[in-house]
Amino acid sequence: MADPEQSGRAQDASSASPARPAPPAPWRVGVVEYRQATGLPPDRRHRAGKARPLASRDGLRIHGTVGRITCVDGSGLTRWTHRCAGLPNAAHLSGDRVLVTTDSLDYTPWGHLGPALLLDLADGTRIAELRGKRGAALGGGRFLLGLEGYDAFDTRQYDRDAALVDSWRSYGHYVIGTGIRVVETDRSLPTGSRVVRLLPGGVIERGPRLTGPSAPRPVVLEDGTILVLDAGVLRAVDRRLGATVLAELLPATADEDPRRTVSLRREGGNVTAVIAEPRPGHSSRYTVHTWTIALHPPHG
């Protein structure tokens, strides 16, 4: 295990001096199918059908529309409605609380970032209005809330009453399980992003460096391994923050177009990786690369 360091002073996990046990056998992959098309990225295509809930648990579903957050039970009865100023984009449930992040309808110095609302799950009463873009649920009504931009690159932990419990100089996609891991996304070139672990007291254990500044949401496998699509390379990062390159899908480039979109999702025994690259001279035309990749678990 790497020596933990305070406040984001970077140290590779591989540079730690104590001897470590041999890492577990890595997952293996095989490309089943590759497709290339011209058009819009998947996340910009029109999506028909009913909107899915932002979060659900024990028969309760949290929905969000412009100006409104609702809690619906298993019979379809609306338990409560909470009015808000923007568009809810995600919800996280923990204990008797729900954290809802929102988009602002108006452009602000923070772009379209809206307030994050901590609500009582029983009746929708507002506990606090916070500032953050990305959240995650911990146990006992506790949450992580992260913010990135300007001088901010921070994750804060709040309790059920919105009291600040801990904070770290790190931000990205949160993986909650055996501790808290983060696939960082700093949106900077050159990037300083890594996969890290957050420890109590603001301590950060630094894992492998990433090549790209804005990896998509990772896929978490049964043994806790994280799959990260990093600038055209599929990486596996285990619980100890040991990294393995599983597949090189596209060659790395010196610069990353901010319009490029990337996604990774699990579908049974496969994962689907999508990279959409803007075509030169076209503001709305993309070359969309899609890989279907079979997963082979470690032996033994």
C-alpha cells in the first residue's frame, strides 16, 4: 500500500518502500465487436420513453423535473414534492436523507451548476442547500459532495444534518465500497488526475496516474476492480490501487478535444466502450467508435 499523503501531494503507489504481497491476478478482456459510425454521440441522441428515477430504494423512487423533486412509493402515490429553482440531475439516498444535485436554468459564473439540496426522505423538508456538482451516498445519512472548477478541486463529507465532517483535495467519480476511491477528473492538460483512495483526516493515498483529464464513470466489477476508460486505454485498478492495461482501443494524442465524449457501461459479461470524436470542420458531426468487450475474470 502506498504511503498516504496529505492534501494531494502526488506519490505513485508503486513507489512505496514497504514490500507488498503479490497483487491478485488481473482480469482479461477480448474485443468481440468494433463499429464505427458518423453521427451524434449516444448521450446527445433523442431518448424516448419514460424518464427513469434519479434514485430508488425500498420501493421509494426519487424523480426530478424542472423546478420539482418528487418522492413516489411503490403504489405510485406521491409522498412529497419539493420545489427547486433548477433541474435535478442526480439523487443519492442514505439513511433518512436524500441528496439531490441540480442544474441551473441560467448560465452563471459556475456554468449551469445549481445548488445541491439535502432533504429529509420522510417528508421532503430541506435540511440544507450546499454547493457541489457530484455526490455519493455513505452510510447513516452521510454523503460526499464534490466540486471542480476555478480553484476548486475538492470533496467534502457531510453528516445527516449537513455538518462538515471531512474534506480532501480530490474530485472525480466516487467508488464506495472498501473505503472511498476516486477516479479523478481535473479537466486540465497536462493532467494530474489519478485513481486515489480517500482516508480520514483529509489524507489521500495516491494510486496510478491517468493519461486523460476527464475519464467517464468507471465500471466496478464483483471483486472491487475498477475499469477506467482513460484516453482510449482500458485500465483495471484493483482495491490496492494496482493498475493493469487491459486494452489499447485508440492511440493516445497530445491534446484532447473538449468536445470528445467517452462512456463505459457494463452489459452482462461484456462492457461497451464508446468514444465519439468531433469531425474537423463540423460542429455537430462525430466519428463514433464503439467496442463490445468480453470480460474474463481472474483464474483461481
